[in-house]
Amino acid sequence: MKALVYGGPGQKAWTDVPDPTIQSPSDVIVKVDTTTICGTDLHILKGDVPAVAKGRILGHEGVGTITEVGASVTSLRVGDRVIISCIKSCGHCVNCKAGLYSHCLGEEGASGTGWVFGHLIDGTQAEFVRVPYAENSLYLLPEGVSDQQAVMLSDILPTGFEIGVQYGRVKPGDTVAVIGAGPVGLAAISTAGLYGAATVIAVDLDAHRLEKSREFGATDVVLSSDADWKEQVMLLTDGQGVDVAIEAVGIPETFTMCIDVVRPGGNVANVGVHGKAVQLHVEDLWIRNINISMGLVNTNTTPMLLKLVAQQKVPADSFATHHFTFDEFMEAYDTFARAAETKALKVVITA
Ligand SMILES: NC(=O)c1ccc[n+]([C@@H]2O[C@H](COP(=O)([O-])OP(=O)(O)OC[C@H]3O[C@@H](n4cnc5c(N)ncnc54)[C@H](O)[C@@H]3O)[C@@H](O)[C@H]2O)c1
Ligand SMILES: [Zn+2]
Ligand SMILES: [Zn+2]
């Protein structure tokens, strides 16, 4: 088969590799029909994720059709259309039972690490992929949900919803600021309304992304390069600060921005993956009664989000800005890597 293979920092190729095979009775093989690229794949390609070995097939998002099932798999059949979740879940370890799939103790990839695809085991940017613990890590796709919609449920929609909206404890009437209107920030924006957020303020450096954020439910937008960006946010909250500030960039500056705009008693939900140390001034913050949360997506809300996508209550299609076929994989990467210029959000790549 063909797959997108990591060759060390700065190197990748769409090339021939052996087909995956069933390794364990709970595995299935999925023919990948649709996949996409995540910002994390770009981090890997820069060499920022040293755990990824040369020769690894990248990708942790995908939708496909089952072609083979392991001996112990009873609830999935050849021919089933499925969403491949970015997180493996064995379903029976203590963390899986608590819904904390991100820390699944199953041995596949590494015990205690839920994100294994395109990281510690071969991923979804390939014609076929082996899915471990398939009955828990795959979600059957109902009629009426397109591949393009479903692929947004592998990672970005659960991430924005679980780590942004749920961990941020958004409640009816809240004012929510989302710092960073990339795919993950937009996922938080598009799901904040599910818990009744009244005002959703998108904050970004990119005017195009801010404009786009209105399509996802942002009620107000603030350009963070404006000298008075903070005053603009404060004005939208009667000077009190936001109830929930969601960080969806992953740099110290934007975490601090969240701290700066949250009201006393509010919540800061960090979604961004940080590569640099972030200073937390507890000596100033303790008196403000704020809560800070963070985490890796569990994807335990995927079935619920899938229902809402099926009912057009979450605008999954709006994330897809560019379309490619598998033989245009390198072009797809190039377009996604130059997102500011190309205005790409998610590139949809089909077999
Ligand atoms: N916690 C998790 O489980 C999880 C899962 C997936 C992704 N993530 C992380 O979420 C973050 C967002 O992912 P993405 O794919 O949307 O990334 P992205 O790079 O596409 O989007 C980031 C956005 O932040 C904006 N930005 C950059 N600097 C800014 C600043 N100073 N002020 C305001 N906006 C600024 C950019 O213009 C861009 O629109 C990343 O750090 C990613 O690694 C976390
Ligand atoms: Zn991802
Ligand atoms: Zn588990």
C-alpha cells in the first residue's frame, strides 16, 4: 500500500510500505477513505515530538471501511464505515472505565498513552491502517453523515468540546473567550453553545480566521494584534472579565492572555499543546479564585457529538476548506503548512 511516512525532521514521503496485518484478536484493518492533517503532524515533522521514530506512518484522524476483523471482534463487520478516533481505548483498564481514554493503560503503543496513532504506532495517512482495541477505538458511522463531516470527529471536535468547553465548565448565559481560532479553537467555539454560552468571543491574530469564526458561532471577534485587545474583550463583559477563557494556541503569551481576561471565580481551560515553560503567578492569582484546567482529549464524547453532527447542530462541514486525493498528499501538506496564506483550516484528503 501507499502511506505518508516520516523520515526524520523535515522529511516525509508518500511511498510504498507493507500492508498492515491483524496482530491481536481485538484488531481490525480499516481501508482509509478520508483523512486529514493536524497541526500536531507539522510539529512531528519539525522534530518536536522525538518519540516518533523514522519510518512511522503519520496521521491520527480518519474515516474508512473495515476490511478485516480480529477473532475476538464481534460488534464490527467487514464493510462497516467507521470513524477512527485519535485516541486508543482498550475499554477495560481503570482509566478507560473512568472515561479517561487519553490515559488508557492498554499496552498498544505505550501503556498510559491514549494518543498512539501516527505517534507510537502507524497512523491513518495511509491506504490501510491497523486499529487496536477496535471495538472501543472505532465509532460506527450512521447513514447521512459524510466522510468529510465525520473526520472532524477523530480529533478536533472532541478536543475543543472536552478540553475547552467541558473542562472550562461553560454554563448557560456565560461569556466565553476563545484565544486562537484555528481548527481546535473553532471546535470550541462551535460547541460552546451546547452548554448555553451567551457570548462567544473569538480572539486571533488572523483577520480571516476571525471572520470565519462567525460561521462557527462566534458572536464577537477581537484582533489580538490590536493594542487595546484586552479592553475590547472587557467592554464585551461590562468590565468584569469572561466567565471562561479557552486557550487554543499553545504558547505562553496566549495562556497569559486567558489569565488576563478571566473574571474572578472564572475558568481558564488550556487546550493548546505547549512546548515552552509557562509562568504561573500564583502569588498574584490566588486571590482571584480562578480555576485552571488542561488535558489531552479523551474522545469519550464522540458518540454524542456524532449525533449532533448528524442533526446539523454542529457545523462540521465548515472546517473543510481544501480537498485533495491521496496522490496529492504532498500538496495537501504544503497547503496546510502555509495556512495563513492559503486560508486552510482542515484539508480533506480522500482515497
Ligand atoms: N489538548 C489536546 O488534546 C489537543 C488536541 C489537539 C490539538 N491540540 C492543540 O490545540 C492547539 C490549537 O490547534 P490548531 O490545530 O487549532 O492550531 P492552529 O495553529 O491551526 O491554530 C492556532 C491559532 O492561533 C492563532 N494565534 C497564534 N498566536 C496568537 C496570539 N498571540 N493571539 C491570538 N491568536 C494567536 C493563529 O493565528 C491560529 O489561528 C495546538 O496547540 C494543538 O497542538 C490539543
Ligand atoms: Zn490532532
Ligand atoms: Zn484502557
